[in-house]
Amino acid sequence: MLDYYEILLMINAGILIISFLLLLKKNGYKNNMKFDIRMIFIFIVSVILIIIGLPFGNIIPYVLFIINLGLFSICRIGYNIYLKKSIIYSITYSLSYILMGSTVYWILEFSLKVLHNYILELNLLVNFFIMCFFIHYFDILKDKYNKKRYYIYILLILMINVIIFIFLNIATTKMSDLYKIIAKNNLEYEYSVDTIRFSLYMERIFPYILFIITIILISLFIKAIKSEKEKIKINFINEKLDMQYKYYLMVKDSQDKMKQIYHDMNGHIENIKSLKDNSGNVNKYIESIEDEVRSNINIYNTGNILLDIILHEKGEYCFKNSIEFIVGIDFRKCDFIEMIDISSIFGNIIDNAIEACNKVDDSIRKYISLKSTIVNGYYVLRCENSKRNKVLESDNKFFTSKKDKFIHGLGIESIKSSIKKYNGELNIKYNENSFIVNIYIPIENIDDENYKLCGLFP
């Protein structure tokens, strides 16, 4: 028959396992298993871990080994996670949870002597609420960690050092009290002399060694931060150079094609003259020339090289798929928008429009219209495209069919995430034949009237 203490140990192990599974899910791992041998194996491993239990305020090596082995098995067999990541996840999580639980236990042990009989129950409650908080805010904490991980490392080093200094102070004080008791009672303390000497060393010398080590570690982290920033800066410069080179090749290729068309113009004129008595063939021939010219005039000058490249590539796709691609964008006043957000906003909005146009019958006009202007301090981007399918709306999300719900939803969410950085807004309208997306991004110190001279839309 299980006693009360063993039940508490099992509950503690249960919290560890369930939290681990929820964190894997939060981290993007999905368990698509059906009821098969693998699922039975994971269930058995979980039951074994729960039966063994997880002690409070103590790290027992064989229990730690079994827990690591169990979590590793769940990662590898249940979620098909790579070997290296499975080892890292299992060891990092198990140690973190056990150290957290043990720290909470000893804090409660020292601070709540009145409630000594309820320490384990309180320990479980605190562990539970800490894990609930961590799981609920996992995405935010992960984002903060990715952006500020080196600063977090420095903060942890400082916190650990503070804890060590406090511990040393308490330990040396207790050793001093022990020495006084031994001396006062004339006890034999020959074997205690070395211990007392060591405590004096820890009190007077070790803090300075620890301080030097801390300075070295912080210096290494600061150097790593600077190195990371330099790396990002170099990557940014290289990406910019790559874009400029790609843009140069794009313009050069278009110019070469236009020169070739101009060079062939005399031949085209002679061919048209020879076909003057056959109006049908003349019209087809002229249309083929127009198509060739139109396919080589998709060079844009929006004021942003990356946007010019995006529009050029999307324009070429539209031309090949008989989609009319109308662009009237001036992006010169939006240099504060980062490249990754430009790619996210325009890439997703045009891809969604292309996807909708591809579902339109050939008998209906296929078009995508991109226009921009500035009104009352806001940069306004309007994308309109033809559509056929009925627009479905769910939880303020829009999609044209159940099949494209996931991809289309990701595109809209990505756009929202990018414009949110600049306090922008997204507005979607639609009717029977068209789908319209309006984006509003606040801009300061802009002369609206001068900008409207572009004649894009009122």
C-alpha cells in the first residue's frame, strides 16, 4: 500500500513528465502516433518514471539517470527528434526541473519553519505554478532568450555568485559558532582545526578568486556579444551586396533583351510588310512582338532594391501565367522598415493574390493591383486581386478554401506580425469578384500633397 510520501513523489514526477510533453508541443514538435507499439512503450516509460517518483530537495544519481533515459526515449521514439537534440533536451530539462524543485524546497525549509509539516505540499504547488507560468509564456520567454541570451548568461553568473557569497557567509558564521562551542567546552578539536582553517580560506581568499573568474566570464560574454553583432552586421552588408548584384544582373539582362528587340525591329518590320495581305497573321505576329516587349519591361524603381527584386520576380511569374500585374508603388519614405519585414509584407500579400488568381477561370480577368500613397501621416498600401471562390472567415482570419487555410493563414499572420512592429494596421475587404488588402503604417514628417503627385490613387 502506498504511503502519503510516496504519492507526493509520484505527483512530482507526473508534473515533470506532463510539463516536458507540453514544452515539446510548444516548441513545435507534434506526436502523430496512432495506438501502436511505440505509444505503448512511451506509456510504460512514463508509468515507470511516475512509480519511481521524484524526491524533494535532493538529487539522487540513479533516479536522475532513469529520468534522463525516460525523457530521451520519449524524444527519440515518440517524436523522432534527432539524437543530439534528444540528449540535450532530456538532460537540460530534467536537471533544470530538479534544481528548481530542490531550490524551492530548501527556501521553504529555511523560511517556513512554522509550516514544516506542509513543506512537500507547498513545494508541489510552487513547482506546478512555475511550470504553468513557463509553459503559458513559453513563446515570449523563448523570443526574449534568443534576443538577449548573452545578457541572461551574465545575469545568471551574477546571481549564482551572489548566492555563493551568501552561502559562504552563512557557512563561515556557523563554523565560527562551532569553534566557540568547542573552545568553551574544552572539547578535543584537533580534527576540527583543518576544517576551521579551510573555512577561513573560503571566507578570506575564495571570494576574490570567484570575483576574478566572474570578471573573466563576463568579459568573454561581452566579447561574444560584440562578435555576434559584428557577424550580423557583416551578414547584413553581404545580403545588401548580393541584392545590389542581383538587381544589377536583372537590369542588365532586361537591357540586353531590349537591345536585341531593337536590333531585330527592322527584321520585324520587313516581316510585317511581307504579311500585309494576310491581316490575321499580321495581328498574331504583332501580338507576339508585344508580348516579347512586355516580358522585358518589368523593371521597377520603388526606392527600395529588395522590393524592386520582389516585384520583378512576382511580375515575371504573373506574366507567364496570364495575370495582369499592375504596380504603382513609391517606397522612398519607408526606409525605416527592415528588409525581413519588406519581404514578409510584399512576399506574402502578392503570393496570396497569385494563389487567388490561379483559381480564377480563364474567361474572367486575372489581375493584381498594387498601389500606395500617404494620407494623414500614414503610408497606405492597397493590394487588390480578382477571385473566384467564396471567402471564408473564422476568428478574424480569411481564406478561400479549407485546403489553403493553413498556408494562407500563416501568410496573413506573418504580415500582421511585421506591420505590428511599426504600429501598423491591416484591413481586409472583399466582394463577389475581388479581394482587397489595405495596410496602414504611420510615418512622420511627410508632405502628403507632394507624395500624391505620383498619381497613384486618391
